[in-house]
Amino acid sequence: MYKTKTALVDLILYSLLLIATPFIMLQNYLQLSIAYFSRISFSVGDIHIPYVLAIAFATAIFLVFKFRKQLNKKRSLALIFIFLLIFAGHSVSDFYLNMKFYDLQQNWHYIAYSIFSFLMYRYCKTKNTLPNTTILKTILFAVSLSTFDEVFQLFISSRTFDISDIAKDLWGAVIGIVFVFFIIENSDVLKTSKKFQHKKISDYFKNSFSVLFYSLILSFVFLFTSSLLSDIKYCIITILITLFIFSIIFVIIHCFQYRPFKRFFTIFFIIAIITQLAFFLKHKNKNIVYNANGITIYKGIIVPYFDVLIKPSGCFRLVDKKQIFNKTDIATVFEYSPDIVLIGRGVHGRGGEGLPEPYEVQFLFNSKSKNMVQIINLKNKQACTEFNKLKAESKKVVFIIHNTD
């Protein structure tokens, strides 16, 4: 009984600390201190090594040495998988912030909520809770706690509600769950069953592996979607898109165990791939083929709704949907060392705000390349025409398309 009460008290106190952390950091200027500490470095010859990275590397070596006897094949693979999960989170979130992978602010959500998962696991362990229930409780409480935390920040000066932070907290909780069951428990969650397909829907909630498997999928879809629609006005849309994509994935995986559906989906998938490939090959040299409200076709690839950034190399990625750009956003775009930054303001011209001057054409200094960069700010129709023209002239241009408004 004493151990259960201790684990519960630790969990409650830590949860309160998670909620209080934004206020504490803001009041004591800790956020600026953390950002500063993440960037300071020491030099070894001509190489600059961040202190954070050096400390993390030294800590990792110490832990590997200390627990080398427990580090078997399963745990080693689990550690690699956890690093891949962290890398996946970094790849899809906070594009415009342009933080390094070792930045403490970049990893704060993952660290904080991984610890929460461990404390939740420790409490559930004292109650002899089944693994599947432990996972579901951890997910539910992590989302609830993070949502309350973000809503609470609406009432704090200089803080804002950010649904992508909730997604990052959830992703951190899932990383913590993987650590608990695959490192601490040494993959015991796999001993009962490794199935992620079941005949009955209720069985998905009873099986520990399937609960964890679909939690990973749902969390990543949420992380990906919320990183593209982080503004508070897109909250409902973000949740609906997340549930829609996850539902499609779940239905496909569930029905794939039945032969008729497997044949149908396989044929449908092959036809879709061939159609898209043919469309791409036909238009690969034409750049922007079509643009209307909510639809952009680039080199034959259809991009619905989300904002797009096309790099000077011709590659593209989806980016956070925003109407107002700040200095950090522009600095991130300047990392590509463009000669021209072309901004599609949207169909009705409601985007592309926040630049120093309210002109269609202006010049800004790129401190990285030490050159002046031309900024062209147009409605989408004119911007797409201008982009095709600039690419035909082999200009080094970054094109950001606000795909709606």
C-alpha cells in the first residue's frame, strides 16, 4: 500500500509540475536560458561542438557502460527504434523554427512526457494493471494533461495555445511507453501476442501489442497533421483530418486480413500508383501545372489544402499553414541560400503578412550567404505564373504557397 501511495503521489506531483512549467519558465526567463544553453559550444580546432551534444554523448556512453550486462539484442533494437521515433518527430515538426536535433527546446516535450509515461507505468505496476490498460491510461491522461496545459497557457501573457505541442507531448508519451515495455520490461509485451489484426474490434483494445501499434500510428498522424495546421483556428480541422486519416489506415489494415478486400485494395493501389506515376512523368518538366483554392498540382503531384514549400532543387515539402511570417521563419527559408523568395499569398491574397514592408517586391539581407534576397509577394495565380517563369530562367528560387484563402 505504501508503494502504491508513493507512486501515485510522484505521478500527481510530476503532473502538476508539467502544468506549472510554462509559467515558471516565463516568470524566471528560463526559456531564454535554455535556448542560450542549447546553442553555446566549445571549439576543438576548427570544429564547434555544442555543450548539450557533448553532455548527451557522454551520458549515453556512461549509461551503455553501466548497463552493458542488461543490454541484449532486444533492448539494443528497441533503443534504435526509439531514436528513429525521435528522428521522425523532428522531421515533421517545427520546420520554421529550424532547431537542431540536440536543442533542448526541440526535445523538451519528448523528455517530459516520456518521464510521465514511466511514472504512470510505475503506478499501474503497483496496482497490477494489465499492459494494454496501462498503455490506454497513459495515452488518455497524457492527452488530457497536455490539452489542459495548452488551454491554461491561453491565460498567460506571451503564451499561446498550440495544438502541435499537444501532439508532441503525445508522441513523447508514446516514446516513453516504448521505453517502458521494450527496455525496462525487455519486450515482455510481445510474449503474449504480436498480432495487430483481429477479427473483433474489441480485441484490438485487449491486446497489448495492437494497442501500442495503433497508438503509434495515431500519434504520428496527429503529430504530422498538427505540425502543418498549428494555428488555433485550425484545431477542429486538425482533429478531423487526423481521425479521418487514422480511420482509413485502420480500416485498410483490419480488412486486409480478408482475401476479397486484399485483392481489391491491391488492384486499387497498383492502379493509383501507376496513374500518379504517369501523371508525374507527363508533367515533371512543367513545375506548377494547376492551382485553385485548396488544390496545387506540382509536376503532376496533387497537393490538397496544405501549404507547400518548393526548394531551389525542385524538391518540395508540406509546411505549417501560416498567413504571417516572422524573422525566424524568413531566416529558416534563407537557409536554402535562394536568390529569390516567392510567396503565394493565397487565392484571395490573405497570406504573406509580417514582412518588413507591405510591397509586392522588396529586398532583405541574408546573413548566412551575405547577399541581398529578392522577396516577391503575390496572389497565388500570379505567383504560380511567376514561379514557372523564374524556373524557366534557371533562377534559384524558394516558393511558398499558401494553398487556401
